[in-house]
Amino acid sequence: MSQTVHITAIVTVAAEHAAAAEQAFAACVVSSRKEEACRQYVISRDTEKAGRFVANEIWASEAGFEAHLASPHFKVLGEVLAKCGAQAEIMKVQPLDESADAA
């Protein structure tokens, strides 16, 4: 069995672009959750800093994650975030709790 891929990303845009970024994230969530390899895809809005978002994702395999990155809906998200001047920190993480792969 392939090893699951866990992603945590922090994306920040200027406050005046927060609504546009949130719309783009919402659209991407719908399509991403339909991907076969998607086990979890949650985007959260920071309630204390406008324009900061956190993504928590679990993919069934590295190939599934790579397919997501190449998907049309993810490319659209990237284009919108680029227009918003987004800064992103993307981390591949490994949960300390092995049961997290059961998600």
C-alpha cells in the first residue's frame, strides 16, 4: 500500500484580497474532494488575521497528490492566489499519531 501524503499549508494574502481568495479556495475544495486520492481537504480561515488561510490535506499516495497539483481546479486556484499576491508555506508533514492515516 502507498504511503499517505499529509499536507499543511499556510497561505496569506492582503486583507483586501481575502474575499477573492476565500471564493477561490471554496471552489477548489468542491472539486478536490471529488478526486479519487483525496482523503481529507479542509481549508480554514484564520479568525484573528484577515487574509490568512490554513489547508490540511491527506492524499492516498504521492501520485494522487501530484495529480491534484496538476488538476485544472488547482491551477485556477493558483492563478487567483498569484493575482492576490499570496505568500504560501507548504509543508509535507508526518503525523506523530499513526491512526491519522485512517482518516
